[in-house]
Amino acid sequence: EVQLVESGGGLVQPGGSLRLSCAASGFTFSNYEMNWVRQAPGKGLEWVSYISSRGDTIDYADSVKGRFTISRDNAQNSLYLQMNSLRAEDTGLYYCARGFTAYYVYWGQGTLVTVSS
Amino acid sequence: QSVLTQPISASGTPGQGVTVSCSGSTSNIGGNAVNWYQQLPGAAPRLLIYFNHHRPSGVPDRFSGSKSGTSASLAISGLQSEDEADYYCAAWDDSLNGPVFGTGTKVTVL
């Protein structure tokens, strides 16, 4: 069974940093492209970042470019999102999702990030 | 601000049919496949329809998708109480060079 389990969320002050993790199991992680998708409280879905299966192609939404860094460790079956210079508008539930080009077959349950003073 | 526009809400009684629209442009829906996601209250999104009209295994055939020009639609026939959820369309956007989601539609079963 495919499982994606996010962790690392929490309360952080504006300007602070957080590192999210996504532990994958039930499939050969190194074969699949991965993404982070977020959802602000009571709002819709927003794609955040993409990383190819080998980590050699990376992309970001304009809203996080220059502040967030996506990475993966295929040996550890893990996906990461380093978030720096956090803003109030980054508050939300962050999902890791397996897939590409708006086609996301599997999703984690999400980890909540709250940016507030 | 999403580039894919959906109605805020849709509703129907049990057994009825409901259609959710998704309006885009030539840079997204017009030239790329559309996927639909269902998000039950308090749950993560779930892939409902992929590549315009295909259903993943486990998705009832009450759900169907279609695309025409720069618009797409999700149809739910024989509405059931467990279909009460938020529904999102999504597609790749060639101008933004990234995936975009629709604004979301809340489907209520009366």
C-alpha cells in the first residue's frame, strides 16, 4: 500500500524557517516524481514545488521561488521542503503528492504550517 | 488567484445528477489534460478523474469527466450523501509553466 506521511509542521514567526519531511513507503520512491501542494485555511489547492525522480529537475511556484527549497533522499525514501523567510500567507496544510503535471495519484494527509507572531 | 474558474457551489438531492464546470484558456485546458480531485471534509484530496475522462480504479462510474475547447466538466450521476465534498479541476498551464488548480466547487447533497 502506498503511503506518504508528512511531518515537520508547526508554529513559526514571520521570517522564520521550517523543514518539512515526507516519508514514502509501499512503492519504489526513486522511480517517481514528487510535489508539494498546499492549502490555506478554508481556501483551495496551490501547487508549491516539483522534483524529478532523480532530483535533477526542480521547479517552484512564483510565490515561493527564492524562499523554499525542495529536495529528496532516494536512499531514505524521503522528500523535503526547506522553507525560509516564512510569511503569514504561507500558512496552511502542506501535502506531499506523487505525480507530475497536475496528475497526482497519491497524497499524504498533510502537515500544518502556521506563520504568526 | 487561480486561472481555472469553477462555480462556488452546486447541489442536488439524492439520486439526482450534478455537473461541475471548469473554465480555462488555450494555455491550460485548451492544450492539456484535465484532472479532477475530490476532497471530503477534513481529508486529503483524492484523484477522481485523470486525463480528461479516465477513472482510477475504485472510483464509481457515477463520476465522469469531459472536455471541450477551453472548458471541462465533471458529472456526478445518482448523487449520494457521501459525494458531499469539494471538487477541484487541475491542468498544466503552458504560459505559467506549471500546474494550476481550479477555484473549487462545494457540492452539497440536499
